[in-house]
Amino acid sequence: MNNKKTFVNHEEIMDQFVFSFPETPELFKQAVQKTVEKNLYQKQPISRSDNDYTSTTDNTHNRTWKTLKVVTASLCILIIGVVVYSAESAFSYDQFSIDDRQVEKSFTSETTTEKTSDKIISIPEQTIEIDSRTTARVINSTISPSGIILNIQFITTSDYSNKSSRNYNSTKYYVEDSNGNRKLLIGYPGDAARSVKLGVNWSADIDDFDTDSEYIKMIPYTIPGNSITSNYIPGTEIMDEEHSFIIRLK
Amino acid sequence: MDKDTFAKLVIESTDSLYRISKSILKNDSDCNDAVSEAITIAFQKLHTLKNDNYAKTWLTRILINECYRQQKYHHRIQLISNKNESVMNYLEHNHSTSHPISENYYDLYEAMSLLNDKQRLVITFFYYEGYSIKEISQLLKVSQGTVKSRLSIARQKLKQYLEEEYGYE
């Protein structure tokens, strides 16, 4: 072993590297030669000796294989096309081709047909403590095939002149069913009670709303800024989960 | 480029093809497979080669891809730290070689086996094949900075190993 070798000079390194690598094995050289010859003469129109059938066989094999590949690819494309077309048709039927209202209507009518025998069910009267100052009394509320009608009477000791107090009576709500589906409520404020109705104005969405829900959750929300002077931008509502309350439906 | 010219180029590049494949694959039979496959692919796609000047670079690129494919397919990732195997391979290949000086440098070849694939490949391209940094970056599809960094780390590792194990100065 030479202990005086250096690893500093670039040329020295080059020499060392060049001599360090094993020589190319003969077998490898022969393999390369063979591969080159095979590829070189495979498709060339060469004059073959009587006992040399390799090229013809290979070419025939290649042609057959290529034809097979083309046929298979065409079939695949055809099948994919049919599947995509079918899927698109089904999708557009459900989602886009028909006017949303028509779809909703058909759903609603189906639901209505199914539930025409259903009776109007009264929502149990209940008093819910929302916070230390306010309770909500649910009265004369019903669930029917056409939707839910809620009448809520808010009883509060809050001084509404105090801005820190939440005025539930004029609060906007989201309603969430027990499946977590949320809907914006359209409410009709009254002097002593606020009635919020799900039904007439929500007929289009009634099928989405689970009338079999065990309960609904009322979630107050506010719109940032002054909602009277500024334009309302959907999706900017601030949910007040802390003051949400649950109404039992059954 | 016509097939005859390309065939000549391939034959002339045999040593180079071996070194490159050997930098990624440790097993000679795997190298054989990878190179044969690369040559076949190159012949089949020869009509797609736009600039004849890049024929060798193009073939090298195909070979690299094929080597990685082989490596992945066969799950034959060699343990580069397997010192004995490397030395055995080296001695086996060089036992009957005609140039006597090669026996003095098996330590460097062994040290190379300690590098990872990427570093070894860069060293092979730079020192054995004489490619420039720019050409290597195009071949490996990495930035020139990355090539320089790999080269530098590889050199550092080689230096350290040779100093510690073989008393290089």
C-alpha cells in the first residue's frame, strides 16, 4: 500500500479515477455488440441466407404486436368514451340540465306524495335558557310535510339600549339540523315575539332540510359593519356559536 | 442520424456505458440488462433524435433512466457500504487486467462505493467521462449548483475516507 499518495492535484485525481475503475468485462462488450447488431439489422431489408429467418419472424411478430396494441387502445378509448358519456349524462340530468327549481319541485312533490298521509306534528312547547338574562319560549310551532314553522317568544331582562346586550329578538339566525346542515333563516320580527318560518319561503330547500331531525340548533350571526349602509356580502357572517340554542322537535 | 452511424457510436461508447451503468447498478448482469434495454429503446426512437451532436448525451440519458428502472424493478439496491463485496468485485474484474497500475487504485474504487448513487454518478460523469458541469446538469436534469454541490460533497467524502483508511495526505 502506498502511504504517500496525494489527493490534492486535479490531474492526479483524474489519473487515479481513470485507473481505479474496473475494466469493462468482455461479456459486457459482447452483450453490447449483440444488442447493436440485433437492432441494426432487425428492420433493414437485408438479403438473408436461407437459414436466417430471425428478421422476418421479428418483423411479423412486431407487426402483429403493434396491430394488437392499436386495436386494444382503440377499444379502451371507446369504452372510456362510453363510460364518460354515460356519467356526464347522468350527472347533467341531476345537476345542471334541468332547472334547479324543477328538480327541487320534483323532489318536493315526491316527498309530499310520500308524506301526504303524515300529520302535522306539534313541536313541544319548551323554554330554553339562552343566557343569564334571556329565555326563549317555543310556542305554536309545528312540523309538517311542507316544513317547519317556528314561533319563538323571547323573554329578556336585558336593556336593549345597552349595546353589549344581545337582542335576540332582532337577531338573524342560521338553523342547523341534527345532521349538521345549515340554512339561513328568514325571520319576521314582532313586538313581543319573533316568528321565524321555515316553509313557505323555504319550500325550495325543504327537501334538504331534515324534518325528521331530533332537534334544530339556532345559531345567531352578525354581519360585519353596518348592514344597513354597507352591502351584504354572503359568506361574511360571523357565527355566534356561544349564544346558540337548541330546540327539540320531538 | 442513420442506424449505422448510431451503431458505431454505441460500440465506441461501450466502456462509457459500462461505467455509467456500474455507477448506479452494482451487479454486472443488471448493467448488461440496462444497457441492452437502453440501446434497444434508442434504436427504436432514433427518429426522434433532432440533433446528431447530442446522440451520446441522449443515449446516456436513456441509460440513466433504464438503470433507475432496473434498480427499482429488481429491488436490488446494493449496500454501498458493503466493503468486501466491492473489493471482491474489483479484484475479480482486475485480476487478469494488463495494466499493472490499476491494482494500486482499488482503494479509490472502494471509496467510490461509499458514495450514494447521485454522488457517484456525478463523479463518474465528471472524472471518467469528462462532461462539464453544465452538461451534467442537463443530463441529470438538476441545476449546475446542485451538480457542483454533489461533486464537492463526493470529493470531500472520498478525501476523508482515503485519508483515514489509506493514509493519503
